[in-house]
Amino acid sequence: MEIDLGISVFERVAGKAPTLTPEGKVLYFQALEIVPRLKAIDRKVQSLQRGEEPTITIATHSMTLYPRFVEVFAELTRQFPEVDLVLVDAETHSLAIDNDDQGADIMIAPGGLSPARGTNVQTVDTIEWCFLASPNHPLSKLRGEITTEDLEQYPQILSLEGKVATSELIESLRYSPRLIRYENHYQLQDMLLQGIGYVAYPTKLAQPFIDHGLVTKLNVGRYDGSLVWPVDLSWRSGLGSAGTWFVEQILDQEN
């Protein structure tokens, strides 16, 4: 190294262990920055040799990001630490058809859509809708079963149309002529908790809010348990080992 660099890196004194010269110390601290990067490159190369894709893009939907799916995401990052995970919104990103497409590799979203050519789809869960309102909302104070006429009197919080929330799907959840439309999930939660309107919400995601007294599950009688949508897992063909592992884990949860 000293011959290649043309400088002395070590002070050499007979009978003593070599020590770094001032120039050697500078190079040492530079190496502290470079060596981890070189090791990271080596790990990435080994990852690619194993057939792991450099990046995997997964589209999720706010209404179907169930805890059991999140657990698989966490395990994915542990099993494939060299794969860059990118999460996108299923309402704004389509599923890729092939490797050259810039869309998502995998999608977990409400079902009912026609699968694109070259993609795979399987139903992996369901959305059972319930009606929620803030504890201070007038609907939460009604005694007995809440009727359609009751729901029609108050604004309903409803999603804007998107790639998943088509006009047909949205209309199937509409129970009021007065709507408050939202684009982002945090907007829905803020309006709901402030008592601005009521909402149809997935029961599996609503339970923590109900348990903490943040919202009230409305007694809508005949609608309880009757509004059910499928949750689909869809993926493009030709996934790498990480994407294939993720799909298999989700499907295995059903067995």
C-alpha cells in the first residue's frame, strides 16, 4: 500500500509495534467511511446472486392494511435485508404487468376488479363494513336500531374515486345524500373523530378505536355483517425470490 500510495502509513521502530503516521491516520478515518460501503456492495451482490430483486414495490390500501399483513411486511425486512421495500398507495398506483412496467409488483386491496393480463389474483380476506361515528355525534346518542332514514339525515364521510374506489364501489357504501369527500386516510380519521360525519369502516381496523372509546359502532341492525367485500392479493408474473416469498406467506396464512 505504501509503495502504491507513495507515502508512509506506519511508523516502524525496532522492538515496538508499528503505529500510524499522521498520513496513515487520515487514511484510516477515510477507510472507516469506505469499508462499510464496500461491505454493503458485497452483500448486495450476494443478494442479487440469490435471485433477490433489488427493489420490491407493494401497493396497499388504507382499508385493507390488516395487522396480519403488516406482520408479513416486518418479516420480509428481516428475511431479505438487502431488498429495498417501497410501499405505495393502491388508489394511485396500478399493478405492473411485467418487469418493464413501472407499477407495483404486488398489491393488497379491496377486490372485485378485473385482473390485468399477466397478473395473478387470489382472495385472501374480507372487509366486513360497520358504521362508526364520534361519541358526540347525534347518531351515537340514538337508542335502538338506526334506520336508513336516520343515516340520511347526516353527512357521510366517503372516499373520492380512485383506481380501487371506483364509482360503483363507492355508491354501494353510500347511505346519505350529503357527503364529505376525502382523499387521504388521515383526513377521514380527523373528520370522524371530530364528529363531523359518520363513516362505513372495516370492522377489523375499527376495533382499536372502539376499544379506546374514540368512536362508537352504530347499531344499524340488518346491515351488521351484511356488507362484505373481498380483499385480493394480486401480483405480477416473474417476481424475484423476495416477492415470491411474500406472496407465499400471505397465501399460507389462509391455510
